Amino acid sequence: QVQLQESGGGSVQSGGSLRLSCVASGATYIIKAMAWFRQAPGMEREGVAAIVSDGNRYYADSVKGRFTISQDNTRNEAFLEMNSLKPEDTAMYSCVAYPGALDDLRNGDIWSTLSLGYWGQGTQVTVSS
């Protein structure tokens, strides 16, 4: 089992920045990838960014060039640096730790596969215009 705790959410104005953090605990040795998802009220859940143990990073088109995912393996912590925030970035952001096979990530829909991992409770991000 892996437990996840997100932090760093808040309210910012359009154009601002936030840095989300996700700390993993428990059986962290099984984690193969970390990812961030978001969901706004009335909207479908969306994969935002992912970092895989093979070094690859993935981003949703809507955040490319603005968001950066990184991790500190020594502290089992993942980060999402969000710049040039827009009102449409407003959502609950959740961290996911994926323990499954890397081949499943490479061969299937990465966001659907990542969503099968362990989830945190989420942290709210609100961007005002």
C-alpha cells in the first residue's frame, strides 16, 4: 500500500504560479510512476502530468510549456510547478502513484493506465481572472 499527501494548492490570479507537492509513504519501492490529475466541477477527470521511472515525462496538451513535473526520490516526493496559470486550470488536483508494469504504460493509454494507481485526497487550485 502507498499513501499520498498533496499540498500547495491555493488561490491565485491569472498569470500566477503555484507549486504542488505530493509526499508518498508506505511501500514506496513499488512506485514506477507519479502523476497529477485534475477535475473541475462538472468536468471529466484529466491527466495533467506524469513522470516515469524510465525518465520519460508526459504532459496534457493544455499544460505543455506551463507546467513541469519533477520528483525527489530521496524524499519520495513529486512536484508540479504550475506557471502562467489560467482560470481554466481551476480544479482539484490529485496525485497518483502507479505501481504497475511500465510496458502497460508504454502500450496503452497512459492516463487510463496511471489512474489505476494509488490516489491522494487532492488539493484545490483556484485561478481568478
